[in-house]
Amino acid sequence: MSEYLQKCFSTAKINGLSLRNRVIKAATFEGMSRDGVPGEGLINFHRRIAQGGVAMTTIGYCSAEADGRVTDQMLYMDEQIKPQLQRLIAEVQQCGSKVSGQLSHCGNFSKNRQFQGRRPLGPSFGINSVGIAAGMPFAGSLSIAEIKERVQTFARAARFMKDTGFDAIEIHFGHGYGISQFISPRTNKRTDEYGGSLANRMRFALEVLAAVREAVGDDYPLLGKISMMDGVSDGIKIDDAVEIAKMLDRGGIDALVCSGGTSSMNPMLLFRGDSLLHGMIEQEKNPVMRMGLKMVGPKLFRHYPYEDTYFIAQAQRIRDAVACNVVYIGGCNSNRDIERVMAAGFDFVQLGRGLIYDPDFVRHAMADANYKNGCSHCNKCATLIEHPDGIRCTER
Ligand SMILES: Cc1cc2nc3c(=O)[nH]c(=O)nc-3n(C[C@H](O)[C@H](O)[C@H](O)COP(=O)(O)O)c2cc1C
């Protein structure tokens, strides 16, 4: 085994948390949480991933509050689901893996009918495109008092997650979700101290980080997932992302996961490969949304050909700029890719689709230096996030 594979498959630490190797299962919202309750399927899914040898699995989209969800089928961090979460965590830990939860908020886009006449709230007034069919075509703007309250909401959720037994938390700063709506000039049109300059647009993110850090303490691992570019006009570009990463590093993040794109405006930038559009039209039950998808879909789901380790050049810029751990994500699909990522100085690697295709990715990669994962990036798994049975690889 090469020096870099040895590095990847030997033990490591993130802020004191011992990990059996450097491979982390990426947050992939599994959709196995009917009515917001972690189901048997979700527990089985993460146990299976743990059995395959990853150091840590990440439960995707753990909303900071009920209103932070895109749909009412997503988890939110609340006492009523603590027993199920604790069971999931215990089962994963028994297999030798750790568990992280992706602490998220949808901000200005939601189709969660539990809003009942209210609007989802983000940095600025705007169109809530996913909520049109749910009767919520607009998103409102948070007042300063509401921003302060939302910061505390993140802190409360983080405290709950630590108490519940999560080994780590990954704060979602990217993909056009609630925090990244503040960071991006495309969605943040505020003229107060939370808008305008990058320092102002980062204020909310840094306040969330500081409040979460205070809630969980200095010796608890905090990861942060960022977008290195939004992929939309007036959005974040890589030069901004380098500064964003430096600010989060100075703010006390332990590891940065470097992704890109925005789920609601340019999702293909983060996935690459086959378009999600056809699968999404197939899965969409609401006729208005289906019609909308057919109309705007081709513009929304742009074509980005898949390449192995497609974010490596940009992520390298973040690697060079910060002292904290940097986690590579995006198209790492073989031992050759892992070697490239480790040789470039990344501390950890996150895998999404590769593990959905082969939960034994790590076991297989440790046994065979020429291991190559068979995921074809058809992206059908990602079109199943709202399917009643949740996501799965349709090619196996
Ligand atoms: C089914 C599915 C669901 C996803 N859900 C999330 C999510 O909840 N949060 C997130 O940050 N990224 C999500 N992603 C993106 C992945 O974390 C990752 O950034 C992307 O799949 C690229 O990594 P990969 O090439 O290893 O798959 C999802 C991806 C897939 C395939």
C-alpha cells in the first residue's frame, strides 16, 4: 500500500476525537425520517455504512428547528426524537464508527406546509421558488432580533446534539442553505451590519459558529461545510471562499469540508454527472411543481461533466490558506483518487455517492490497492430524497 493510502487508512483525530481512518461518510439526506422521526431504515443505512469501515458517518440535514426544514419529513433537533437518535448513534458506534450530524437551516426556501401561512425567513425578501405549489411563493427578511434568535436556535440544537451523543457536528455553511444565504451577495441584499461587505455577510455565520462553540465547549469537534463558489451570477467565487475559510478557521472551526454550488439555484455544480432533472420530474407528485420543473429545469440543472476529484484545484486553495483540517469532497471514487487527495495535503476525505453504491468502500479499498468504485454518477439516488423509502443506489 502506498504511503498516501497508508495515511488515509490509519488513525487520525479531529479536535481530540479518535477516528479509525480518514474517510468520512458525507451528509446525504437519506429521507428515511417519515414525519421527521428517524426510522428503522435510517438506522439500518448508517449501521451498514459503519460496518463498511468508515471512520465517521454524517446524518444529513439535522435541522436546527422545525422551521429550518425544507419539508416536514426532515429531522429537527428536538427531545421527541432523542431516543431514536440515541439508538442510531449506539448502533453505529458498536460498529467502530463515529457519528456526526449536519446542523442545517433552510432559511429562505421551504415547502414545509407546517409554516401555515407564515413565510420562510432569510436575509432578504425574495421568491421562495420551491414553496410556490405549497402556497408560500415568497420568503421574508429576518429582523435583527430574529437573527439573534436564530443564532441561539443553532446553539440550542448543538447543545441537544452533544447531549444526545453525537460525536461531532458539521455546520452547514454552504449549498445555498440558511447560513450561506447570508454569505452570498446573490441572496443577501441587506444594508445593515449583516449585509454589504464580506465581513458583514459573514457576521451571521461567525455568530452561529461562536454560539455553537460556546454551547458544545472547546474540546468538541466542529466541522463546517462551505461552498467554494455558488455557481450563479453575483454569487460567491473561489477568491471569496478563501477569505470565508480563513474567517471560519480564525473563528475556531476544526475542519472545513469544501464543496460548491447551491441546491436551489445550481445543484449540478456540486454533483456533476447525469442531470437530476428527469428523475426529479418522475418523483414529483405535485402537478404544479412538475410543470415548473419541466419549464425551468433545463436552465436550473446545468450540464457539468463528471470528472474524478472535480473540486481538487479549488479545494487546494482553501488547503493552502488555513491551519485547520481540510476535508476533500467531490468525486473521490477510487484509491487513485484517495492518493491524489492525500498527496495534496488534505486531512480527510468525505464520500457520498461512492458509499451509497458500495457501503464497503473502505473495506474494499483497504484490501485492494487498485480499488475503483462502480458509481456511474447517474445521480438517481439524489432524486429519491423525497421517496417514501428514501435514497438507494438504483444500479445495484
Ligand atoms: C442522495 C444525496 C443527498 C445529499 N444530501 C446532502 C445533504 O443533506 N447535505 C449536504 O451538504 N450535501 C448533500 N449531498 C451532497 C453530498 O454531500 C456531496 O457533496 C456530493 O454527493 C458530492 O460528493 P460525492 O462525489 O462523494 O458523492 C447529497 C448527495 C446525495 C447523492
